[in-house]
Amino acid sequence: MSDKVYDVPSQWAQKAYVDDAHYQSMYAASVNDPNAFWGEHGKRIDWFTPYTKVKNTSYDPGHVSIKWFEDGVTNVAYNCVDRHLETRGDQVAIIWEGDSPDESRKITYRELSSEVNKLANVLRNRGVEKGDRVTIYLPMIPEAAFAMLACARLGAIHSIVFGGFSPDSLGGRIADCGSKVVITADEGLRGGRKVPLKANVDAAVNQIEGGVDHVIVVRRTGGKVDMVPGRDVYYDEAAAMVTDECPAEPMNAEDPLFILYTSGSTGKPKGVLHTTGGYLVYASMTHQYVFDYHPGDIYWCTADVGWVTGHSYIVYGPLANGATTLMFEGIPNYPSMSRFWDVIDKHQVSIFYTAPTAIRSLMQAGEEPVKKTSRASLRLLGSVGEPINPEAWEWYYRVVGEERCPIVDTWWQTETGGILITPLPGATKLKPGSATRPFFGVQPEVVDAAGQVLDGACEGNLVIADSWPGQMRTVYGDHERFEQTYFATYPGKYFTGDGCRRDADGFYWITGRVDDVINVSGHRMGTAEVESALVAHPKVSEAAVVGFPHDIKGQGIYAYVTLMDGVEPTEELRKELVAWVRREIGPIASPDLIQFAPGLPKTRSGKIMRRILRKIAEDQFESLGDTSTLADPGVVEDLISNRQNKR
Ligand code: WT7
């Protein structure tokens, strides 16, 4: 761990929304009287009918229920678009930067309004109403934001599926939430390569009983795709038939806004459900304070809208604040390793938010691709998605930010809706590798395995003691699973699944997942999902998947595979299994290493001892721990001697 400390520069303490004293007093107020605090800050969005109640939440086992602003009525699209028209209709809302540096587009709030309303009318003409689910499987093009806001305008619940997921994964998500409408594109474009999105939708929909009613296809590349008559329509043709006026549906604060599927330690991905009022208040407030967003800033978050970061910090938070948000279709190393920095110069970006995995991969190319750009417009940097190692932090700070830009290392999750632990740039000194302190209203605690709350400097598991407005409300269609997953381990508290350390300054250092979830390039993967994909292969009898430290990805996927009797472990089969998992789940789930294992370490009752498999994958052969309960201790020696090499 690094013990370097960077004090808040005095110009930041003076100019930012909050300095340290202000943070301390606001934080105290937020936890001492959440009703008063959020009652006040809830007014940052416009309400059609103001709320009279603020917090009504319970973490009681068997009765978990989370409601914020429950009698208020509003609409998210109204807040992200309409309310800005009078004051900043001609201001740019979205800067779109295409995969190719030759393509970009600027969309003002007035244009955004017209685009969102047209898309909403196209959906409405196809019978979409309040409460209906709409699946969005789009590349990073402006239509992705239009589609989200169009759903919000009608009160339909969107479920975005990342374009890197396979037809199987997409089909499972469409079926789970019962979407009858899918919005996609002919093809996506990333790093000059085409992604067959429409063809994937066709394959996904074919496996769903009853299919879907409508597939709306945005033309991105103009590539030829199959269109099913009566079901499929090109978006531009449908949009030409509608007006750009569409009323915003009055939504209760607790009406659902979106579902986003995320991996857990067991079973299929869960549909994380977020609702309207609390989510928007929290996303917009964190966006303003964490990034110290001021009018005139050009703000760029490099995430994909297929992840929660794209929901809260490309679309909803920034647009609720009337910001200019940059949306990037491409990848960090195309057409050159300078692409991020070139885009910053081209659009004069002042706030830049990316992931440690991107920083680490760019760091490998050295300083030259960064140094040859100006980056003079930058004033703040952000990091999200996984722990940032101090070396990557220092490089980001020194080379990219030229020691001028504070870094906000923001810890949060799909489930939390917005950032929970983070520095505020005018208030918090920085320690490379630490997410530092809780945001307003957030009460982190560190507990030991028995659930005992630890004091002072300590290390254990991270729980949150009470609710905040952006918290997920349930698992779509399975409230029981919601309670089991998040509230049963430490009854009465929200369990994050992360381990953490708290230092003597009260700063939090997230150490990574303590459950069977791994974080590959900031993407969350359930080991159980990869295992079930592997065992679905006819030649595989058993599989166990764990994470291992990876220089660029943070964690890589290590799979131990036992083959069916008589099947030869060949290099060819190894490749076939990798391709199989890519096809089953998607490229992001590709195993980095596959070890063919004649046997897996099991207890006498047949339980796989993953602790041992994790240690072997981490090269920690000396600290395997207690192996006395193994049914066949010989298995371990074989595993160690056939350890796959990561480099
Ligand atoms: C998991 C949540 C939050 C948006 C992107 C990921 C890890 C996230 C940090 C950070 C250390 C982090 C945690 C968390 N994580 N941000 N700043 N420092 N770890 O969302 O896919 O729901 O994953 O990502 O392990 O539990 P997600």
C-alpha cells in the first residue's frame, strides 16, 4: 500500500462546491437527520407533485423495503431534457465522438428534446405503455441515450444489454423481464471492427417462446441485415412518420425507471431494479459534487451505456444537471494510443472519468502518446470499476493530469445507483489507491466474519448501515432473492460483497470482492456463470472458475476443467472451450487460462474447495491453508505441478 498523501490544493478548496469543513458539517447533517437533508436536496429535481414524505426504508430481515420521496410525482426525461429548454435550449447536451476520428456530432438540448420525443412516439405507436419493459441492445451512438430517455418519458422500463453479450445472454435477459420490444442497430463499430448486433438479436429472439412483437433497427453502418416483415422496422423510417411532441408521463417517485442485469456469486444474472425519484436525485447530486461539475464544463465518462456507469454518469446524472456530456463510440487504442487525449483536446474536455484497466493498458505504451497532446483543458480526473493500484494512480496523476488535476477514485456498484465512497476534490486529501470517504448520507461499516462491527483502523467486509436514495429497490421479479443476496449475510445491513480496510484517518481502501464474483477489466463476472457455460460443453464433466491477478485486466479468469472419461486434453480443445464460453456468454467472459485437471479438490462431502483453487491460481502455493479435510490430498499436488502460466 502506498502511504503518499496529496493535500487539497488551495485553489480547489476555495472554488469547489465544498471544502473540508463544509464536507464535515454536511456529512454530519446527512446522517443525523436524513429526512431533513434529503428533504432539502430532493428539490434539486423538478416535481409535478412535490413529496411530503422523504425516507421510508427498512432493512429488517423478511421486511426489506426501500422508498424515498414516495408520494412525489415527476418524470426523469422531463428533468433531463424539458426543464433545460428555456435556459439552455441551444447549449450542447451530447457531444458524440464516433469510432473513427472523422465522425462526430453535437446535439443541443432542443435537438435532444425533438429526438427523444420522436423515439418515444415510435415506441408509443407500437403499443409501449407505462410499466412495459423495453430491451436496448445498441452501440454507443446518440440513439442509445434517446432510447433511454424515450422509455423514461413514457414510463416504460428499459433494460440495456451490453453489445458484447452473446445472443444467449441477450435472449435470457429479454425473456427474464418479458420485453416485447427490442431496440438495436444493424451493426456496431468498435476499433474499426463490426459487431453483428441485429443478427445477434435475431438469434436471441429465436430462442424465446413467443418471440418479441417489435424490433426497431437503427442504421449505424448500413450493413445488410435480415428484416422480419411485420416485426422489424428501420428506425429512420418509423421516425419519419411521427411528430416530435410527446407528453411526459407523470411517474410516482417509486415507479421503476430501469432494470440492469448484473452477475452475482450464484445463479443467473439478477435484474437490478432502480426507480425514479431517489435514483435521479442521487445520480445528479453525486455528479455535481464528486466531479465538482460547473456550467461550462465539458464532461466525459468513457463507460458504455450497457453498464451502470453509463446510466448514471453519461446520461442521467449529467443531463439532469444540464451538463454537456461526451459519448464515445470507440476504444482507447484506435486508431492510436493517443485517442483519449486527442478527443480531450478536440472537444476541450475538462472532466475525464475512466477505468483503471484502460489506464493500465495505456500506461504500457509509455508517456509519449500522452505527452504529444495538450490536455490543457483538463481539471479533474476520475476512476471507477475496480481498485486502482497506486502505480496506475501515480501515472494517471503525473502523466495525464500533469499534477494539476485531482483524481476522484469512486467506489460504487450497479446496486447502489450512484457513487458511495469517493473523494470530493475541494475537500478530501488524496491517497493513491483509496476511495477515501463516504458521500453524504452514506454510512459504511466494516464488519468481521461474524458480523461484529469493527472500530477505528481495521480490515473486514464492507456493509452499509442505512439506505440512501439511489439504492436498488429489488431484484426484478424476485424480492426474496434481493433480501437473500444483500441483507441475509449481516441481518439489518446492506452487504456489498467487497472487502475493505479503514485506516487511521477513517479512509476506506476497497480490497476487492469477497464472494465468487470476479472483476475482469472492470466488468463483473460470476464464476458460477462461466462454470455453467463450461459444463454445458459435451466434453466437460466438471469445472471450477476463480480469478487471478492480471497486469492489465485487474483480474483474469482461471478455469479448472475436468474432462469426460476418455477425452484427450489437447491444445485444440483448450481453444474450443474458450470459443465456446465466448459464444455462450460473450467475449468478456473468455477464460484467460484453462487447466485440465483430472480431479478437483473436494471435501469428503463433495464440496469443491475454492479457497485452494484460488491460492493455486494466485501462485500462493505455500499458503494453501488447512488441507486436512480434503477427500484426496493427492489432487492438490497435480494441480500445482500443472499450474498454467499467466505470462
Ligand atoms: C464492483 C461493482 C460502479 C460502476 C462500475 C462497476 C468494484 C467499483 C471501485 C473502486 C475498488 C471498485 C467493487 C464493486 N469497484 N468501483 N473505485 N475501487 N473497487 O459496477 O459492475 O456493479 O461492480 O466493482 O468490487 O463491488 P459493478
